[in-house]
Amino acid sequence: MSDIRVLSGPEVAEHANRESCWIIVHGKVYDVTEFLPEHPGGQAIILKYAGKDATEAYEPIHPPDAITTNLPPDKHLGVIDASTVAKVVKEVTAEEKQRQKYMEARPSLDTIINLHDFETVARKVISEKAWAYYSSASDDEITLRENRMAYQRVWFRPRILRDVTSVDWSTTILGQKSSLPVYISATALGKLGHPEGELCLTRAAQNHGVIQMIATLASCSFDEMVDAAKPDQPLFLQLYVNKDREITKKYVQHAEARGVKALFITVDAPQLGRREKDMRMKFVGEEGVAKVQDGQSDIKKDEGVARAISSFIDPSLSWKDIPWFRSITKMPIILKGIATAEDAILAYESGVQGIVLSNHGGRQLDTARSGLEVLVEVIPALRARGYFPNPNFEIFVDGGVRRASDVLKAIALGATAVGVGRPFLYAFCSYGQDGVEKAIQIFRDEFEMNMRLLGARTIDELVPEMVDASALSSHVVLTPQDTLFHNTYVPLAGATFQES
Ligand code: PPY
């Protein structure tokens, strides 16, 4: 006889308040009463599902093991007898119906010819909430757009007659072989946009020799992704540093034990940027309305998905912590989110193995410069101190990369490789793993053509003389409009009036 307790729906339903709060997730019943005040997303959202099945709301936002690892075993009450739970017939909203229609009618994958296309498709086939969270950037989204524009202010100086019969764009990133000078950068909450979430990235990366940076806030659990990878498939880890350093230490050391090859510490998010698209979505959405009406004081009504779950991130993180990180892991450490030459120098002197020149996809400090512009400031500053070139200190750039030509510009200017986030995310939201594989294929085709036309047969042949970056820091120069980008960029919306 099994000693697993089987609970009925009505039994669970009796515990539907602050004093006693039980929820069902993935067929199991949990007592979360004492956990309520600690929930990073606030109490109200759990209370909404008190006494009920919360799986659907839980899934996109949490890795499957979040609840089991956070709750002590005595709060795992048992399994639910599914036959006793009243089936909630979920009303399919008009938005959801439309979304499903778009999904069925989406363009076939062979008609997708560039990375912008994935964005066009994703915008229609994912929920408004997912689109708001993924596409949003901070404040006026100036930096978001600048990330694209910066690449357009750099022009090529191609070399000719070099026998470009064979060209090779493979490279080595932090000692790991990569078929592209591009890695899949961390993006969070993948299941908001696709039921398989970030596993689509892991599997596609495996098939094409590309490196995935696993996000701390992925919807899939860290172990699920590592389990899905081949034993020799290199993976990197992006880290949000927890206020509780023991949690961070455990997480980092677990990652190292599971073979992760590099640790990218996010240093540009002591507080999350205000992403207004995301905030408005929450504000007008059902949860926002409930909160306003309940007058609950423990949740700020203007928080979007991201801010609501970011409270664990430690704003006190400082340069003083770097030696501690170096003491807890032997993985190379890379600081992700450097935005000036001054900090690039401090990073080098702190003994880390690399930096990512990044503005977090325009999602943090608005009107921060593009990573590409920062690159042309950083390289001479490091060089002047004898810190560049140095094979033990690699420089990466991310933000706004949509073309292999963008990547070639960054490499010519001194980057080892670039990070690409949203395009891979939109690729899997639209087409699952196949979409990501197609995105990689598009990069390959573009690398082949652009390297031939530029006269660079290998990554090593990409030199600063191949680009004219003289206009990069001049923000007033006119650049032709990037039609595809302007077609998919959605201007911010203003406040909406309440319906009477
Ligand atoms: C981002 O949204 O930019 C992130 O980096 C991920 C995230 C998601 C939720 C809370 C904090 C950060």
C-alpha cells in the first residue's frame, strides 16, 4: 500500500484564504500558507488560486522544480484525485481565438528569410502578455531602437580579389568551439511564448554546434536543459545574484558540477527597468484589475510580469563581490552589462575573464549607448593599458543584432562573438525548435555571403580596417530606415480611459 495521501478537490477548496492556503500544481497539493509573504511575485497572485489548480498560471513563470525546492517536505501534502476536481471550462477569449487562428495560418518556415521575419510572426502568434514582456524595453525605448541604428552607422570597407572560394565563420568562445561567432543569449520566461520553452534552444543549439546561455529566470529548469543537452555540448549560465548568497553559491556550484563552461553575471540590473508595455499589460489585465479593486497593499499595481518577480535580485552587488565569485567557482567569469571604458578597465583588473558590452536589450537604463558604440571606446582604452589583445580576456557585445553583417562589424571592431537574444526567442515562439534551427541556418547563409563580399575568409581576417565606424558616436547622422525593423516596432501606447 502506498502512503501517499490522496486529496479531493472539495478538501483542497476549503483552504482558500490567507490563514490556510493550499494550491494544486502538476497534480500535487501544496500548503503555501507560510510561503505567501515570501513569494517573489507577491501574495495576491497565489491567493487568486487558493484552493484551486494553479498549474496553468504557474507554468510559464516558474521552472517545474521551483515549488518543490522552495517548500519544505511537510508542506507537500499529497496528490489530487483528479476525478474530484471540478473541471473549470476556461472561456477562450477573443484574443486567444485570434491568436490560434494566426498560429494555424502562420507563414511556412521556408518562406522565412531573415531574422526580422520571426518577430513579425511572433507578434501575432503569442499572447499579448508574452509579446508585451518580450518586446518591451525601458522608458521611451530609445536604447532599444538605437541598438539597431548603431549597426547602420558603421559601414564596410571590403577587400577584393582574395580567393574567397571557401570561407569559415566558426570560432572559439571562452575555449569552447562554436560553429558561429554568435551565442544564444539569455532570455527569460520562454514558456510564456511556447509550451516547450527554452528546451527548443537547447535542442537546436545541440544540432548546430551553437552555445546557449541558460537564463536564471528561464521557464524550464536548469537541470531540464542540461539533461536535454549532449554530454559534450557547451553551455553557459547567466546569473542574477540573489540577496541570499548561499542560494547563489549553491546554484553556481551546481552549474559547475553539471559541466557549465562559463558564468555570465548580470551587472546592469540592480533594479529592473520600467518596461511600460509590460506594465500596461498587467495594469489593464485581469490581475491588475483584481489588485486595484481589492485594495491590496502588498503589490504595486504598476508592476509588469518582470518587476513582479525580480525582488530576489541583490542591488548591493558591487566590485567587492568579485573575489567571492572567484572563490566559489573555477568557471570563467564574465560581467554582462558593461557600458563604459572605465568599467571595462575595472573588470579586467578584477581578474574576470571577459565582459559583455550590453544594455540588456534596451530594457534597463534608457538612452544608454549601444554595445557596439561602447566597443569602440573600450578597445583603445584597454589597448592603451596593455590589456588588449589578451586571449584570457574576451569581449562580447549584444543588443540589436539581426544580421550576420552586424556580427562581422562587431568582430572587426574587436569582439570575440556577439549575443543574440530576442531573435532566437521569437524563432521558437513561432516555430519551436525548427524555428531556432532555421535562424541558425539564416545566419550561416548570411555569413557565407557577407564574408565573401567583405574579403574575409576566416574570423581572424576580420580587422578594424574593414569597417568605417567614424560616425558611430555621432547620434545625429541620418541613416536609411530599416524597413523591417520599423514595421515590427510597436510604438508605446498612452494611458487608456476606463469604460463607463
Ligand atoms: C528581463 O526581463 O530583462 C530579464 O532579464 C529577466 C527577468 C525576468 C523577471 C524578473 C527579472 C528579470
